[in-house]
Amino acid sequence: MEELAVDKAADESQDKNGSVIDDPNGNTALKDDDITYESDYSLRIPISNVRFRGSHLHVIDTDHDQIILKQQVSHDDKQNKTTLVRRLSPITYAQRSLRIGYSLITIIFVGFLFVFCCQVLLFLGIGLPVNADEAWKIPPMHLVSTLLSIPVLLYGLTSLMTMGCAFVIDAHRGGALFRSTVMEITYLIVFLIAPITTAMICLMSRSEQPWRITALVWAILILITFVGWALAVTYKEILACFLLVEKCFPLEEEEPIKVMRFLKIANRALLITQTKRYSGTRRQRYLVAGDDLTKTYTDSQLTPVESRTRCFSRLVSLKCCSTINTYESVDPPRKILEADEIMNYRPVMTKSNWSMQKYWCSGDSHQRTVLVTGGPSALSGEQMKFSVLCTFTSVILATLLLIGVLVWMEMGVAIYVIAAIIALLCCVYPLFVNSREMLKLYDQLNEGNNDEEDDERGSNTMMNVWERVVISEPKPWLCYAFVAFEVVFFFLWPFISMLVLKNGPIGAVFFVLGFFNFLWRYFDASSVLSKYGSISDAAELFTEESDGITHNKKYRFSQIVGGITNNKGRWVWTWIFVFVFLVVWFMLAASQTSSATITAEQRGPRPSILLLDDFYYKGADTLAYPTCKLTKGFELPVLDGQSAKIVSSDLGDYAFLSAMAYEKESINQYTLQEWFGGGVVDEVDYVNKWREETGTQSHPVYFKLFSAPAVNTAIISIRGSETMFDWLSNLHLWFASGVAQIVKWLTPFGWIWTPIIPDLLKVVNGVVESQELEKQSYYAITTAFVEAVRAGYGGANYTNVFITGASLGGGLAMISGAQTGTPTVSISGPGPVLPRKVFHPPLTVESIESNVYNFIPERDYVARLGGRPMFYQNAICIAPNNNLFGCHSMWRSFCEINYRCGSNGRPVACRCAQKFGYPKPEKNGTRTFEEACAAANETWYDMFPDVPN
């Protein structure tokens, strides 16, 4: 398209087609005879009026397109004036690519913001038992004070994530919310110039890690930009709240003193917000039709189709509340606007823009859509029926998908029936009733419709209307009492408690969130508008001349109120954080019902360990794992006659010892004899003595020391997850890195940020982890024990020290092995690579690569948390696909190693064939496999009669 030349005389001249009214402040309007075009606040850029080839053009810019309205006169009939609407896409591929780049970078940032928010909730919970008594029992007052902090944290973290999402959208739009030359230059510096310059300097200086340094600089600049952006949004919202209160609800008497005037306006804003929040309300649904769908139906003669009143609203509407002067009834009920009404959100659906795809993906937003039922743009009966069909199909498919997942997981018939009944009562039936009412009203409107008359009078419309009305309001003194209660019990008490518990990092985060919560909660512009009217109504009170409110400021305010304050995504984040909170606190509650420390002797019965020495696995016919035999520092010394020698150790020995960490001493005496043929001892007294001397006997972490005195060798085996405290430790050490991996996986090109993930995790943990929690970490205890063994504690100067463990025990083994430089073999342990800088002392890549090995079965999702070390073995898993965590099994991994690598003179376990589906082993004698396992089972229960069969 040719360049559009702006006619500078357009705002002064008048021609036969009309006159142009051009406000230099951007509030442009054009008048053609009796038609005036004005720029609505929903437009980011006001309408531009230009003269091109003798015609008036009105240019409307959106984020991606340009709409041009061209007024033209018919050549045949000079009185026939028409307006041609044309859509252009002036945005180039380079600009699209730039905006996509902005979006991807900020999405990664918001992902780590989510990691931070989850860590706050997690560390708030797991910090409680750390500061408890020796039995790790949480005092009731500490529990209460922590629970009181949850509302502030949930609201603050939800607001933070909502702002983060809005920041992504604004970055994609090129910083449209605060569009100015300075902002555009800032975005160019942050997203392009600074990282490119950093990369250039690193490359020219021959830095060893040019991308890591560049990415770190990039991340820091984005963080600073987001903080500034969020502060600006907060300031603008509060400022808008004060301006709205001043204009919509002016003071009865003018206050000349600015400070007093400010305080009075703030007081009124607080009262309006609190009154709305604690009022008793009722929601009413109307199914309406006609040409005027903007009036209030509460005051009309229409009967609501549906009415909902919350229990709180019913309670405060009781007569006794008026008697004690706490609430007053509102009669007749007064309507207050909801978010969509404040934003004037009323999309229109006609036969031209209707589509099944649009209806399918609209969710519940189609209930706020104006449906055209008469005139040339009316929806057809088939379209209405297909709309209902789309709604039903989406709900039924979602229900069937859920039931399908439950069936795949073999949850049981009762669960399937319960899920189906809940879906039927909560989703299918309400939709059926609503759809039937809509179709009935549509048929009534179309009875006797005359297309010619419709063309003359315009289109009939219909829609669902939800209105909220106030039925009771709190007295002003009660609003102040609520504020005082919230500040004292939900802010001051929890904050002081955090300081007393020495949980300074969480306390600092809580204080900052609490401060901004006060601003967001008590000076809410949307609450003012809900009482006064929509943004359009309020905009009429402001003028450029007297108030300095330009079109750009109105647009910015509408985006803040509609896109941030009342963003529906806020509820999504709220439910996500509520879920995280419930998981953490469920685990905390469960941990308080049992002992923190459960030794092997105290634990419940475990399955019998039946070992057969007259059967063997010769090894798989396919290519064996190259790590079946471990060398280069991982060899276990064994006895050959009377002399000790170093041989290439079997991976199965480490897998077996990692399982023995769960068993009590009497069982280990038997199983170690059966497996090794003697010479290996469970050093229970050695471990107990060290724990008593170091004061760690009450710590939940559990480990064993197996020694081979003849060859002066010690193997430290760390137990995996057994108690609820163990599961909390899993979250403590690997939750952040796991979420970071998911964010990286979900984001296109997210892998390019891998080099700085350890740095980002270090920052996140450094902000929220207290010193007390750091000292009581599981790995701190295991590392201290390994160092004591290596230093010759108790006079046992072991020449060879090794570490092993499975699951959580494997992860702790890798951390302690890397910290102490001890050879470590982990079975399905979460990795230490990504969180390596979180630990104290931090790990290096070299210490992990030279000391750590991890055996990782396929579909073992736990073992992939934290990143795999350089030295690892991917393994086959034959567990069914619908067993999500079947591959994360210590004994299944043992059987896989035993079967693929061969038993190599060691016994075979009956459970490999009987429970995990491996082939029966070859026999060396005359007994069948079934006979041998039955005999071993009898021997087991003769030796251990206290273990139930």
C-alpha cells in the first residue's frame, strides 16, 4: 500500500464529506454529517485521521493489524456515501520474531518466578519441624502463627504471578502499557543491545563461558525491568483509585490542606473497598432478549432464572446483625458491577463470525456473549444447535478423558462411578438446563420473525446475564475493625513469629508481600468502579484540560484493571498455590503423627528377601550394560583364598547394599551372609555411637555402614524415602530444580538457559532458605558422617570407602560423594547437577563427574530430577506403562541388573520372576524354581517368625 500522507490542514478544514476534529492530545474524533468517530479507551493507539487522494481515512492500529476506514462517495449517486473497511498487516516478520523473542525470554523469567513462589510456600512449611523440639514435633503456637501467614502469602504470590503473566503479554506488545520513547529504548537495551554487547565482549576476551555470562546479564536486566514495571503498575493503580474516589465520590467539604485531603480520600477508598469485600451479596441470572441489553435487570420485572447466595451472605443478612449494629440491610438490593461489566465486555456473535472452534474454546465466556437472533446477521437454528452440541461435547469428552486416565491407572470401578456422577451433577446437568432455556428463548424470538421488518428495525439479541446485588452492608466501624484484625492477626503476628523462629528469609519475603498486599487490597480501583459504574462512565468525568487524563492514560488504566487486577488467570494461580500448600501441609500433618526417626528395627514388616544360590542368570543375550562391571576407583576389594585383591566389582553388589539400608540388623546378618558368603558386617553400633556423639540421633535421615574388615573396606548405604520427613526432604532438595526442568521443557528453546539454571536456583534458595534449615539438611548429616569415616572415626582406618543408596538415598549419596570426593553408586537417585550450587559447600561439575555414578531406568521420572551426572547408565524397565512410578523401584532395578548383567556367582532373588515379571533363572541342581522359592520362604519365616507371612 502507498504511504499515507497526513494532511496537516485536515484539522482546520471542512469539505463536502464532513469535518475532521483532531485533538492534539490524541483524543481524535471525526465528524461526517451526523456521525462522529471517537477513540475508545480499549484502543491502545487513538484513531489517526489522514487525507489521501481526496478521501478521509481513519486508521485504527491493533497489536498486529491496521484497520483503515475509507469514506467514499458513489460515482453514480453523489448522495450515497459509504465507508470501506480494510485490514492490513503492516507488521514485518522481523518485528514478529522480535516480539516472539521478547515473549520467550520473559516466559522463562516468569517460570522461575513461579519456582520462587513455590519455594516460599515449601520452605515456610518445612522450616517448622526444624525449629521444633528434639522429636521434631511442632509447637501449637508455631503452627497457628504459620497458618495465619498463609492468606497474605497466597494473595501476594498470586498477585506476583498475575503481574508476571501481564509482563509477558506487555513484552510481546513491545511495552505497550507504558509506551514512550524512553520505554522503547529501555526494552531495546534490555532485550537486545545489552546481551549482544555482553556476548561480544565475552567472545573478544575469549571467555570460557561466554553464553553463561551473557545469559546471567540478560536475566539480571529482565529482573530489574520487571521490578520497575511492577512498581509502576502498582503506583498507577493506586493513583487511579484515588482519582476515581475524588471524582466519583467527592468529599462533602473541600479540604485545603493537602495531607488531610489525601488522608480523607484514602479513608474513603478503604471504606469502599472493605464495604464491597464484606457485603452480603446475591448473584442472579437472567435470560434476556431484546434490543437493549445494557440495562439493570435487578430493578426490572424479569424473574431470575437462577439465584445464588453464599452462606456468608445469608449469615450477615440475618436480623440479629442489624440489631447489634454490625450490618444493615439494603432494600431494595443494589447492583454492583462485576469485572466484565466494569470493562464493558460484551462480544457479539452473528451468523458470520460464529464458528464451532470459537465456541469450543470459549469456555464459560460464551455465557457473556450477545447472540443475534433476528435480522440479516441472525444466528441460524443449526448454528444454535451446534453451539449446544459443542458445549456438551467438550464437557463429555473431558469427563471421558478423565475416566480413561483413571481406568488406565486401574483405580477401580468405584472411582470411575464417583467421577462420572460428579461430572454429571456439576457439569452435564447444569449445561443441559441452561442450553434448553437458551434454545427455548431462541425459538420464541424467531416465531413470526419477518426478515423485511428485521432489516428495518435492526437485529434482535439474546444473552445470559449474571448480576450481583448487595443485600447487606457492614457498618463503617466494622470495616475498620476488619482492617485492624487483618493487620494484627494476618500480618504482625506471623511476621514476629518468623523472626522469633529465626526464619529471617521467609520473614523478609512475607514483609514485602504484606506491604504490597496492603496497597493492592485496600486501594482497589475496581472496587470503586463496581460501585460507581463502568470505565466508560468514569472516563466521562475526566477531561484533558482540567485533569490531564489523556487517551493513553485511560488505555493504561483499563489494561491494569482488566488485565491485571481482575485478570481471571489470578484464580488459576490461586488454585495452583492452594494445591502446593495443601500438599506440603498434608505431609507436615502426616509427619506429626509418627516418629521423625524410624530405624530399621522400628519400621513395619517388609517383604521377605528370598535368595537362591542354586539358580543363576547367565546374562542377557543382547548387549549388556557397559557398567555391569565398575572400574577406576569403584572396585570393591574381595577375598580370593587368603589374600585380598582388587577386582572389577559388580554393579549388583551396590544395588543389593542400597536395598539393605532399609532392613534391620538381624535380617542383614542373614542376607549379607547369603549374598557375599560372609565377611561383610552391618556396623549398627558404630553408626549409633557417632550419631549420639554428634547429637543427630533424632534427625530423620537414616543410613548404615557395611564393612568388610578383611579387606579394610566400608560401604555407606543411605536409606531412601521411608517417613513423611523423607518426602519433605525430597521437596526441599529437588522441587525447585524439578519445576525449573518442566519450565525449560515447556518453553521453546528453553534448553539454551541450562547453563544459568544452577545460578538461578542458587538465588531462589538463597532468598528463602534459613541457616537453621541449611544446617538440618539431610545431606549435611550424611556428608559429616562420610568425612568422619574417612578420617578414621572410632579407630577404624578404612582404606577404601564407598557410598551407595536408592531414590532419596541415592541423591544424598551423590551429594555427599561429590562433597567428600568419595566414589558413589546411586540407584535411581535424583541428580545433583542443576542444584549443585544450592548445597553447602556447593558442588562443582568436576567433583560430580569424577565421583558419581547413577543407574537410571527408563520412565523413572524421579531419577531425572536435578539433571543426570556425566557418568550414568540408562536402563531398560519392563514395568507396565500404566504404572507411573513402577520404574522407580529399588528392587526392580536390582532385578534388572541381576538379569541383564548376570548373577556372576551371586544368588538370585525369587521376587525378580515372581513379582517383577523377569524370566525364571537357570538351575544348577535338581529343584524347580517354585520348589526352591517355597523352601526359602519356609526358612525365612522360621528365622524371622515376627514377620507376617
